[in-house]
Amino acid sequence: MNKNNDNKEIITITGIPIPHHYFKNSLSRDYYINNTYFIKNDINEFYEFYNKFNLYYKDKKIQIKKNQNVIFLNDVPVDIEIKDKNGEIKNKLCTLKEIKFSFVRSLNKENILTINITVD
């Protein structure tokens, strides 16, 4: 269960730009925080994708930082579906503080990605 600072349960987050075609299994298009995913591409191609995203979607510009094997996206506008303490589900437009994509190579030389999200 994921909770934000108001202790509300986050059910889904939509609107995060993700290059689905870079994933080895891109059929589901559902991604979960702290899960690992096998990817076809490396960190440089993801970084290039996000820079191109900013060129084409100037109204949704996000901050991008690359540090060794990690890409940080900051100030990402999304739609969050949350459940409050009374069990009521609501949609809320907000800006994610940070999305962290961590890249590693397995012993079999496969590229692996882990996604972490910080909701403010």
C-alpha cells in the first residue's frame, strides 16, 4: 500500500511519460513501484527519450537529471486516484516531486530498471 503525506492510500497514478516500447514485456503497461523490469535499452536511451519529451511537450516540461545509473524526473504533472480515511475514492491532479529510474545490469548482461516515486 502506498500512502502520501496526508496518509491517504494511492490507488493509481496516471500520466507519467514512460517509453513502453523500451520494456521487454510492454504488453501490460502497468508498472509498480519498487518492482524490477527487464528493458531492451539502456539509461542513455531513456535519458534521450525524456529530453525529446520536453522538446515536443513544452506545456508539460519536466526536470531531468542523470547521475551515473539513475535518472531523476522532477515536477511531473499526473493524475492520482486516492482513497481517503473514509474509503472515498477521488481523482486529484498534482505534481510528483520525484520519479527515480534506477538502471543495473544483471549477471546475464540484461538491463534491469526499478521505478521509485516520491509524492509530495
